Amino acid sequence: QVQLVESGGGLVEPGGSLRLSCVASGSISDKAMGWYRQAPGNQREFVAEINSGGITSYGDFVKGRFINSRDNAKKTVHMQMSGLNSGDTAVYFCNATFFFLNDWGQGTQVTVSS
């Protein structure tokens, strides 16, 4: 298990950008690292994942706006988000997966509003 701490959320205007970070307490090199989000009244939904080999996948709604990356040496993953709109307002959670083991961070709030 690893502890995950997200940062980088905040208030941004429509069309703006944010960079989320997730720092792990231990090695992530063998883990798939993902981002999920949850808006009020909605279920948690998949945003992005980068597997241990560096292959990325994204939710359909991302449409090329987000880039997920990892730095195993720094035990960190980043998600660069651009072209944000009000529909992206949610708490964003970092996730680490190794087979059936799942760890979650506490989340960071992203609010897109003018």
C-alpha cells in the first residue's frame, strides 16, 4: 500500500488550465496510476490512467484536453488539464493499482467558473 497526496486543484476560468500532481509515499514503478473524479450528486468516474509501461488511456470526455504523465523516480504522477469547462468541476482523486490492490488519495477540488 501507498499513501497518495494530490495537489494542484483550484478555481479556474472556462478555457483555463490546471496541473494536478499526486505524490506517493512509496514506489509506484509497478503500479497503474489513475485519476478519477466525482462531482456532487454523481458517481466517481474514470478520467485517465498511465500503466507501469507508460501507456495512457483516457475517458471519452477528455477529448485530448488532458495529458497524464509519471515520474517513477519522484514517485509522482501529473495530469495537465487544458480547455477546462464547467463540466470538469469535481473532486479529482489519484489512484494506485497493483493487481487487486487499490489505494486512493483524499482528492483535490477543481472548480471551473467565471
